[in-house]
Amino acid sequence: MLLKRCLTILVIISFVLAIVAIIIAVIIWRRHSQKQNFDLTPRDNAGDAIDTPEDEEDDPSSAPVYAGDFGFEDWQTWEDFLAEVGVLDIRNAMIEYETGDNSRMFIMLAEMQQSNPSLKTDQELNQDNALAEVFYNGVHRPLKFSSQSQKVEMTDFLNGLKDHSQYLRNSNPEMKKIARDVINDTLSYQHQTDRFENRCYLQFMAIVQPDEVYGDTPEVLEKQIHEKALEKLLRQIANADGILRRADHALNPLDTFGLLEVLYKTFNRESSVKMRFEDIIRRQRFSLYTSARQPDKLFKEVQQKIRIEAELMNHARDAMWLQQQAENEKELSKGKDYYSANGEAQKDTTIDKLNDETKDISPFNDSKDIFSQSNSISSANNTPKSNTDATVNSDNNASSDGIDITGLDDLK
């Protein structure tokens, strides 16, 4: 009997322990799943969550983005490739990588200036090595060195220079022949030996934790995250540049264009020699039809701007037409026709109002206008009694000289 009771108690205890273990496993799994992405819940300085209203339905940023259906089943975009290698976004001179541990990781590249050690003395080389050792000892975050070699192709430039040298001003045939020979020798030398430029880049990393930023909206949080990461990365680059600059290895941080250019040259080794990244952007920006794939958000925003502009133009046209109808009714109530009988529109009243306002500052408001001034020499001995007499005299003098000035009052 006692044995049965003990077995019953053991079964109950094991059942309770199994339930507790399942509950603990569920709690651990939920916490682990919640830490996969950065928590963008709005919160205040104390870390408490803030309730925010729901976004509007017509917001382009909240509109669904439909993937696929591009005409080819095996279509792979550049964004898909970056997502596969872990790159989330490239903006604000930083590359963001996914972490999966409830944090945000940003990478910034800085180009290192190169120097020729063969031109330095042994003392200078020892000093450079000592400064490099000081720099390495002060590194706290993971740091990566990368180099990129780019082939230099100057055939098109030299051919254009050769054509331009034959049309220089103040140059004799001997000078043109010397320029042509020098450029031809340079072209032959380039074809015989390939030239490469090596560039060295330092990759600095910064990680932003959720407790380092706060904001009342996800947009404010996103801005705070990028500002915090940029502050950390620039501080690291400034500290490294202060040491490496003494060893003739100054650092120059790359902007967003520089990051994209490095990626373009990395994955387009041959075509980047002929077609520069700057030329591609210029052609896409100033072309009538762009061949670049546009995201759904940008497409919808452009459609909204076009619709708003069309509505504003229609609204302005309707408002001006209503105003014109009101002015027509006012003229008709006074017994006047708002359209003259000879087919010409009546003079706009707004022009008369503008002339009245600018009457005081008009340079032609003087009683002695340009015609009276032109005849001031002939009528210098005759002092006019009034402004009206002066104007009449100037008109008579001008008419006697063969210049017909009738109708000037109407033009004024």
C-alpha cells in the first residue's frame, strides 16, 4: 500500500515538473524570438513604452510591397543579393548589417592614404612602425583592412588629348608634331604594360543597443539610431586618424556615394574601367526614361505628387474662372460690357491698380519726360509757367521736329 502511494506521488511530481519545464521552455523561446529584430517600440527617456496612433491607410510607407512578377521567374535584383549577404541598408555613409540579437550593427569605410616606404629613412620607418603599434593597441572594436586594385585605362583620354593638341592656337607644325609623338609613345607604353591603382580601406564597426536611444515614434527612433551609430563611427575614425596621420596614413571617411562606388568596382571589375559609377548615375538621373528598378514606395509617392499637382492646377483654374465671372457681373451691373465691341478685351483693372500703386516711384512720373528733356536745349530760354505748359510745349516741339507722339497719354 505504501509503495503504491509513493509511486502515485512520484508520478504527480514528475507530471508537475514536466509542466514546469514546458512553461520554462516556452518562456525562453518567446524571449529568444523577440530578440531577433531591433525593438522599435516608441519609448521615453525612462524606457517606458509610449502609445502611438495607428498610421493612415494611404501612407505609402505602410503600403504592401509585392515581390516577384517581374516578367521572368528567375529574376534576381541587386537588393536580393545584398539581403542574402546580410546587408540591410546603405545610407548616411554607413552600411547596416543584420545581427539577430536585438541590436543594430553599422559599418563605415575610411580610405587610408598611402606612402612609399622606399623614400623614407630607417628612422622614419621605425617611427611609422611604432605609431602603427600604438594604433593597434588602442583598437577596441573589430577592425578589418581591405584593399582594392583598379586597372587604369587612359586610352580614350589620350586619344582626345591628341586630337585637341592639333587645334591649339599659336602653335606651329613642329609643336604639334612633338605633342603627337609624345602622346603616341604614351599610348604604346600603356598597351604594353597594364597599370593598376591600389586603394586601402579600413572598416569600422559600431553596435547600437535598444537602451541607448529613445523616442516617441518609430521615425524618431530610427533617426536616433543612425545618429548614435554615426557618432560612434566618426569618433573611432577621428581617434585612428590622429595616430595614423603622423605615419603618413591619414584616413578619409567615405560618404554614401563612395560606399556605392566601392561596391560597384568590387562586383564589376572590367566594366567599371570604361563606365564610371558617376556616369551611370548622371545618365539615369537626366534620362527621359530610367532603366533602374524603382521600389513600390517611391512609385506610389510619385503618383501621389502627380495627383496633388493636377488637383492644385484644376483648383487654381476654377478659382480664377469664378473670380472672372464675378468681375463680369460687376461690369454688367454698371451697364458696361466687359468685352469691347471691336473684339479686343477691355483693359484689366488690376493693371490700373498696379500703376496707381507705383505712380509715386515711377521714373516717368516727372513732368519733364524724356521728350521734354530731349528738347530742353532748344527751350532753355523759355521758362514754363506750369507743368502742363511744359508738357504742351515739349509736345509741340517734338511734333515740329517730325516725331508723332499722339497717343502717348493713352499708353501711360
